[in-house]
Amino acid sequence: MTATATSRLSGLPDSPADLRTFLHGLPGVDKVGIEARAAALGTRSVKTSSKAQAIDLAIRMVDLTTLEGADTPGKVRALSAKALRPDPADPTCPPVAAVCVYPAMVPTAAAVLAGSGVHLASVATAFPSGQAPLEVKLADTRDAVAGGADEIDMVISRGAFLAGDYGKVFDEIVAVKEAAGPAHLKVILETGELGTYDNVRRASWLAMLAGAHFIKTSTGKVDVNATLPVTLVMLEAVRDFRERYGRQVGVKPAGGIRTTKDAIKYLVMINETCGDDWLHPDWFRFGASSLLNDLLMQRTKLTTGHYAGPDYFTLD
Amino acid sequence: MFEYAPAPESRSIVDIAPSYGLFIDGEFGEAKDTFKTINPATEEVLTEVALAGPEDVDRAVAAARRAFTSWSARPGSERAKYLFRIARIIQERSRELAVLESLDNGKPIKESRDVDLPLVAAHFFYYAGWADKLKYAGFGPEPRPLGVAGQVIPWNFPMLMLAWKIAPALATGNTVVLKPAETTPLSALFFADVCRQAELPPGVVNIVTGAGDTGRYLVEHPDVNKVAFTGSTEVGRQIARSVAGTGKKLTLELGGKAANIVFDDAPIDQAVEGIVNGIFFNQGHVCCAGSRLLVQESIADELLSSLKRRMATLRVGDPLDKNTDIGAINSRAQLDKIVELSEIGGQEGAERWSPPCELPDRGFWFAPTIFTGVTQAHRIAREEIFGPVLSVLTFRTPAEAIEKANNTPYGLSAGIWSEKGSQILAVADKLRAGVVWANTFNKFDPTSPFGGYKESGYGREGGRQGLEAYLA
């Protein structure tokens, strides 16, 4: 099985049956156990100096996102400006990791972000459903990269995955990665549609074997988005994958993370599952929009000692 | 590195008096002879409590006897009211109680707050519900209480063991004289105050503090009808001898050396959590702790490396810090015993490993420890260590796992880790242990009976079965 996986890792074709054998040979995930562990980590008490450190790290990990049909160049420009300087009143506040937009909005965001060090991510591959022909997905990807995106957030074909057609999912990821060229590839598993933690673990390994730089929980467009237990399964997967193949893969929970308290729970979980190596914006991101303002409010509270109202923070 | 700043729970939330007398007939008396109780994390003296002699125990039993007539004559629904009231007061004052328990016992506040106290309240609520339904519990049409129950409890879960003993006794119409452990008397004395707050009639619950002799006076007292003991097998044997032929009803919940069996198809990460919870929960001061890890040889290396990685994240230190996973060893004597058995483990050729961890200078501490290469013949595989020390053994087939798991004089609990339901059922059926956990460990619930086979004792506590020990 190791031989199979190694050849998959190096991009050599292999039979879908081997892939299936490998993925179904991974240790199972006990639902009660993983949820209990995630809940237990959520009771860690992070205060004072550790809280300040955590808030700044969380801000640096935010993929500031707008993915609406109503997005306009004006909205995207404003969001990009906020990404560069989240708290206009406090120059010590770090910028976020990236801005995440639809491909059509990439050139607009690129114009603001150029040369800033803030990354530009774009959802591609017929986001969020992924239900389009491969050629369309690849064209979508090439467009986004050509427009200036240096990170591509692709969706997997959940239909193919749930039908057991792992080979198809694998090949699509390989093709999109090739189309993305130099851009980093985040693979969205859409865990809310996968149904079980076993599937989340299998999809994580499948994406990593196919070459993903990041594995990402959700599109934010279905009922259940990022949760702590799902992210824990994915963190265990990247930890075990690196131990086995020596390559580090990042993790991005997205959707539904709105408060500083939530964000800190994720940081605690990284700290006690994968350790230091993943506590960096290169290896962990929050896909979020409203989270940033809560982080800023808590940051201001820590530095000034009192809470400022929501009107003291910019909308976008 | 992401360090967590200290997050201590405030100890000022609970008032500790400079000294405590005995709680007899609804009143705290003056303390004549006393002994000190200390905080095992700092060795600081917390307070002085009375050392009960034979006359004190006599007075307590007499008070319980007087109270028995009217308490047992009350309708079950009336007794239930008091138990419900006690349960609610415990919930309301659980923060105080959790801090007190951690101070006196050394267990992390995370556990006293999230495990012990919720279970204590749940136990009183559960047995309150039984008080007016005893006729339908399956012990005959008119089950009757026994009289005065003499109860002796250990130091590992002081408040929870008190609840396990007192709640069913009161629900069934008995009255109680309870002796908490010498090193952890404070939560029982706090409970006496809860009884007063609940306006429980005087004499229904009496608390006598002291050491082994006080316990002996109590269980040997001729006017005690029922003896309930949780503690070591050695003391349990003495009690069984002294009670034999007296007509007293007896339940014993004693030691254990539980096997935690991990099969090759186990959910590895959750099994690792279960192993950690099985042996490091409450510093391993748990009679049903999973102190023998039986792991299938084909996954032993992988499992052990995961276990070691996980152990390196355990936080040992101040019990009142909300982020502490492992607190202090309860007493100097217990620490000495753990150190001694661990040294024997090394001398007998097992390989010892602990994660790097800094232990405080003062107080009683022991780093979480595993021994690999342990065989059935090693003392650390046979004797109860009652500390954060895990012995790791391997097996090849399910039959061998069952054989090894059962090859112990104890039989309190066991754990099975496998994704295969049929295997779990088949193995559980053959394990000679009172509790078998599947894909979990150290899970407790008032509705579930708890007790052992063989030298782990007899009788059951909890559930409908727990009523039987207090009914004739």
C-alpha cells in the first residue's frame, strides 16, 4: 500500500482500486471520541498575554472573504484595503493573510494588493457545487491565476467521492493543480456534504496524495461548515501525512467561525494536535468575513482595557 | 510556541474554617483531638479536623438510630424532596465545592468542576427519583430500609464517593454515619453544611472524621446494620472478617488492575485519548483505571509513538489552574508507594518512559509514566499502583487478549477498542470485569451499576441495582 501511495504522490497513474484499498485501510474515526476530544480542547483557558498573542496570530491567519452574487468592484476594493490595514486606528495591528474572492473579482483585488505581501485567493472550479465539466473548471482556474490570484481554492467533486469514484476526484485535483501553475492549491472537501468523519479523513488523504498544498473544510455555502471535530480530523490527517511522506500540508477551516473565542479554540487545537509547525499563516488559515472585526474588538479591549462599540470598526 | 498564561481558579470563593468538629445530630461539635489536612500541591495546612474516637462514633450511631424511626416512616415522596433539594444546593454551590475538592485532594479543577461535581448532583437527582418508586424496583412489594448505614469512603473522589453512598441510603429510608478519608475530609464537612441548608432532619446524616481506627470503630459498631466501604482490597478484607457473622449487610468496592485492550482495527487517535483518560485521569487514583494496556502486537509501535506524542502535551501542575491536566498526588504515603512500585518495574526489566515535564518543588508530584516490555509476571502488571503509571503489554490474537485481561485477581473494569462491533460484543462477553467500556473509558453515570468481580469486591452501586444494598 505504501508503494501505491508513493506512486500516487509522485503523480504516477495507478488503479482506482489501489486508491480505494489505501483510503479504506486508514484507521477509523470514532464519532463520540473525536467530538469529546474537540470539546475538551475547547475548555482551555487562554487569557492575558497568551490571548494577545493568539489574537494577533489569528488576524494574520484570516483569509478575508467575500463570495456573494452581489459583490462589486467597490466592495472588493474596500475589503482589500481592510485586509492591508485591518485597524486604521492602530498601525501595530498586522495585515490578514489573504483576500478571497470569485475569479471575476480577482483583477480588482489584485490592483489593491499588488506588492503588499497579502495573498490573493480565488475560489475556482465552478465553486461552490463543482458540478461542471472539467474543462470549465480548468478554464476557471487559469483565468483566476492569469488575473493575479496566487492561491486557488478548488472544490472536489463530492458526487464522485460519494459514488466511490476516488480516481476521478484524484485526477481532477491533479489537473487543477497543473492548471494553477505557481499558485498554491487549497482543496475544499465540503465536509458538511461528506456525512461521516471517516469520509473526512479519506477525503483529506486523497487530496494530499493528489498534491494539495492546503485542505479546506467548506465553501461556506451549505448548512454545516467548519466545525472543531472536523478540523481536528483534518489536523490529524496532515500530521500523519507529514510523518509518513515528509511533506507538510496546511489546513483551512472556513465558514461559521465568527468570534475570537472560536478562533482561539482552533489555535489550541493546532497547538495540541500538530504543534508549533502549523501555528503560522503559511500552514493554517481561517476562511471568514465577520471574524476579523471580533478579533479587532478583542484586540482593542486588551490594549485599551475597555470595549469599543461596533461602530468603531470598519464594516469592510 | 503557543504558551498558555496561568489561568487559576480563585480559591477565595470558598471559606475554610480554622477547625472543624464532628457533624453529629445536625450540629458541628467542638473538636477535641484533631489532625491536620493539607493541600497536597503545596503541603500547606488547610485546616484542622476532629479525630473521632469510639465514644464519638457511638454518639453518631446513636443519633442516626434515633433519626431512623421518623426518617424511614416518611413517605418516599417526602424523602425525595430533601434529596432533590440537596442536589440543587450542590449545583448552586458546585464552584465552591470544586475548588475545595481540588485544594484538599490535588485533582485538577478541570476534573472536579466538569466531572466530579456534575456527577455528584446527578447521583442525588437520580436516587431522589427512586425514593417514591421502591415498590416497583423489583425487590418485593414492600422493601424496607435496613437501619443505620456505616459508610467509609476513599480519598480519590471524596465528594463523588460520598454521593454514591449517601444518595441511595437516604432514598431507601436509611440513616447514615459516614467517615471520609483521613486526607480528604473537607468536602464531606461542606456537605454537612449542605444538609443543614436543605433542612435535613438532624441525625439522618452524620459525618465523623478520622483515620483508619475511626473507620474500624464505625464498621465494628454493634448498632450499625449496613456497612459500605470503598477503598483498598487489604482493608476490605479486614472489614469482611470483622463483619462476618454479625448479620450486617456488606458491600465492598475495592481495587482493580483493568485491562484496556486495543485491537489492530481500533480508531487509533481516539484509542490514544482513551488510554490517556484511562490511566492519567485523576492522576491514576482511580480504582477502575485502565492501568494495563493490552495492545495488539501488529500496531504496537505505531500506537506507542502516538501515545508518547500525546503524553508530551499533558500539563502537570497547579490543580487550580484551569489548564492543568494532571494535578498532585494525594499524599506523601501514596507518592512513596508509586515511586516504590515504579522502581521495581525498572528493576524487573521493563522500560520506563515519561515525557519531559517540570514538576513543582513543593508538594507531591509524579510525572505521567509508561512502562513498555511488561509481561504478566512483572509486579507492575499485577499490583494496583494507584498512580499515573501505565504498564504496556502486547497480544497476538483476541483469545490471548481475553486470557491476559482475565489473568488478575481483580475484576473491576476493562476497555475494548475496535471498529468491529461483533468483536467488541464477543470479547466483552468473556471479560470477567464488572464494567466493560467499548471505545471509551472512565465513563460514569448514576443509572449504570458499578462494582467488581473477584478481589475487586461485591455488591453494586448506582442504578436500580444500587438500591438493593440498602433494602431488606
